[in-house]
Amino acid sequence: MDPSYVNVMETSELAYLLVVYALHGALAVVQAALACFLILSGARQIVRQRDSRWWGGLRLVLGLMLVAPVAVGAPDALSFAAAALSVVVLAASARRAPIATTRPKRMVRRTAVASAMLTVLFMVWEREDNLVLGGDLLLNTIEFRDEELSWQQANDPRSPKVGDVAPDFELQDPTGEVQVRLSDFRGKRPVALVFGSYT
């Protein structure tokens, strides 16, 4: 077995990584949802409202610009400019809306403005497009898993693999009087094995 590979991770580091991955995944979803909203609402304005086709066309273009770095490899600056401009366009659209607008429509408009602002803020913070960054993290995770499995196959072929039945073994209970076998619990209840140091 190759002792050069050591993977030790503290629980606090794992929690941090999970939060980071969840946050970036959520930001990618927010940006994708904002792009879909802009594209669909822009197309709807172009088709249904003749007097505001220009605004509809602008929304449509902004939505396409938000996904351009992922779709066609455009520079991140394009999606950043689109997100910043969409804050202005959506805020202006919310102000131009009639006072008698229904509550769900007001909530959709406010959510769209908040999503655009969140997208811009995190693009500034990360200096990268949220969709590109979220995709990169996902691909890195998939590659890491493949590398982990290939290392396991090459260096420890006898170890159980994902989906394999755990090999049977026998241990003494904490009192040292009773022998316990793993197979005694099979089909009865879940078993969790914890290997650690209490020193």
C-alpha cells in the first residue's frame, strides 16, 4: 500500500467546505434563475406589449449575457455588466409598475431586484462569474471522486468499494465478556462504525 497518500480533514474544515459549496451552488442557481426570468419576461414584453418592446429586448439581451460565460465562454466581465445593468433595469421596472399591481407581482419584482443585487455583490467578492465558479467546483468534486476511486483501486484492491457488503468480523463488547459479530445485525438495524482516537 502506498503510504504517500494521506487525507486528513478536521470536522470544522469539512463543515466549512460544505457551507462554501452550498453557498456557491445557491448563487449559481440564483444567477441562472435571474437569467431565465429576464429572458422569459423580456420575450413576453416583446410579444405582448408593443409600447415596451425596447425594455423587453433589453431584458432578453441581459438574460443572455448572464449565461454567456458558461454557454459560449465569454469573459466574466460581460455577465458582471449584465448583472449590474439588470439591477438598474429591474428597479426602474418596479418603480414604473402601476400602484394597483397585485401582491404576487410586486414580490416577483422585488425578488428579481434582490437576486440581481446578490449576483452582482458575489461577482465583485469572488471576481468571477457565479455560474462558472459553481460549475468549476462541481467538476472539481467529480474529478476528485474519480481520483480517489482510482487511487483506492491501485493501492488497496482488497478494500471494500462503494456498494459492497461490509466484510464480517468479530469484536468484544466494552466489558470484554460478549463476542459481537457484524453479521448478527445484518437486516435488523443500521450499524455505524466509528474509528477514532480519544487521546
